[in-house]
Amino acid sequence: MKMCQAFADAGHEVALSGWANPGNGADPVAFNGLRGGFRVRLTPLGPAFDNPFARRLQVTGASLAVKTRQLIEEMAPDLVYSRLTVGELLCVPRRIPIIYEMHSLRPLRGGVIERTAFKILVRRKTVRRIVSTTEALKVSLETELPDVEVVVARLSAEPPLAIPADQLRAFRERHLQGRQFAWHVGYTGQLDTTGLRGTQVICDVAAEMPDVAFHVVGGEPAVVVDWRQHARRAGGHGNIFFYGYHPPPEMPLFLGCFDVVLAPLQYRPSRRAPQGQGMSPLKIAQYLSYGKAIVASEVPAHRELMRDAETARLVDPADVDAWVRAIRLLLDNDALRETMGGAGRAFYDAELTPDRRVKTVLAGL
């Protein structure tokens, strides 16, 4: 959705094809806090498709591929840009140029059929270039696909909003838990129960810092319940608060309440992601855009985006004591927080705006 907005803002005519939950009913543009100016073609995802059996047989993906083909035939675009599935890639007419975005080596590390089909399709379709989100992934892709141009276009974030003080104060009073604490440390993003997102690290750090409130914004309801119960069973100091999912327009308001923000992604390499799973960190660009002081795990993708002691404090992903020291250092030094936040905002302005990403994606075309 945000790339559609970025392309539209740059003056292009844009149409998006995808699935929709028929029970939602929300306008997807407003729901994501965007301005619009592009078409959205959503196909309701009914019971026939939204079930494990249909997904296992690839019925859902095949149906979306057909819908995408219909949109392409109707719109006759100059370019198709997407993280296409193999089925969708198959349905793109050969005459239409493609820019294909990849966040991992997934289609190149699947079964023999998927891997072979993907390589054949990339050669037979008019793939103008592949977009990678990190330099490390670019190197791997160039090895696997030597005949295709690969460019790095780091994930961007919408320009930060200026939030009036009275609006932020009202939001804090209405939504922020633990307001009696002097310091507030936050995390926004996905949650899991596998340990990849580092939620356990946040819980452990909160237990070591009883005078600080920790806020975790994001996660599916069942996962949030699991972590909330885990934190309660672990005892602690009642200083960690789980909010569950909140829509994108509320993220700037939450960030405005936090003194320090966390990115505790753990290092988990795999065949599909040799540099680590989850290495397309969506939240970092937004953290930087709002000039927040960041403590992040020292993993390859974070090292590409942030410089230790300059735009963030990078620490050993699993070393709880290191996390505590880094957070305490920032909380105890107002000038350091402001300097680091300012450096992060400057990097965002130079490298991570949607306009910059669009120019990188389309450069030379």
C-alpha cells in the first residue's frame, strides 16, 4: 500500500490487486493512514479460499494470480512491480516489463519444482531488475541470478507527521498504560512465539529495570494473550504493557510517548535467509524518521541501516545486560538521546524517504 502511495505521489498511475477480508469493510487507504490517488482492486477472501486445505493446494494463490492477470489486461500497464508469487509471475504477459522485489531467497530455496520454475520464469519474462532490501541479499541474488540486474532499495517510511502537543497529551491520557512511570521504552511491530522478534528479551530487560515502563505495540490477539500471560507468570514488576495491533495512523502517537525505542530482532540464519530471517526491518525507517533514540540488536540488516553510537546503540541480540546498559545510558543522558535521534532523522531524510525509494527502483527506466 505504501509503495502504491509513493508511486502515485511521484506522478504515476497505479493500481493494486490483492485479497481482502470480507468482514473488515474498512477503506484500505484510510485504514493505512494514506492519502490515496491510486486504484485498489480487492477480491473478497471467502471461506472457499480462506482455509488450510485451499492454501495447501495453492488455490488461494492461483485465484489471485488469475485476478492479477485480469487487472493487467484491463489496465495495460507500462510496468508491473510486486513481490509476486511464482503463480502470479506466470500470469504476467511476457510483453509487460517487471520489477520484482525480494526480501529473501525464498523462491530460490524451495523445492526443486519451485526453484526451477522460478529461474525459468525470471529468464522468460521481461524482468527488468530485481529489488533487494539489503546489500547482503543483493550479493546472494547476484550469485543465483547472474543475468539479472539487482539494485538495493531500502525499505522506506512515510514522512513523519507533526503531532500537536494537545493531541499527544490526549492520546497519552487515553491509551498509554503505566503513566506513573517517569521513563517509557517502546517496541512497535510483529510478535511471534518462536523468539525471532525478541519479545523475550524485552520481558527480561523489563524485569531488570523496574523503574521503567516497557510498551509492546503490535501482534495478533492470540499471540498477545500468550505474552501477557507469560509476563504475568514470570512475576516482574508490572512494568511491561502489551497493546496488541493498532492501525498505522496511531503509530506516530505511540512513538511520541516513548523516550527510547527497541528493535530486538534475533539472529536466525536459514537456507532461505543466509543473513538471518526477518532481515527486512520495516520499523527501523519509521523509528529514524521520528528521530527516536534506538537500541537495536547487532544483526546484519541493522548494521546496514544504523551506525553504533551514531544513529543507534547496537548490542548483542541475546545479552540482556547489554540491553539494560544501552537503554540506561540513553535514559540518563538527554543530550545523547537528542543527538542520536537527530542523526537518525538526517539519515532518514537522505536515504529512506518514499521518494528516494521510488527513484532508486525506477532509475534509468
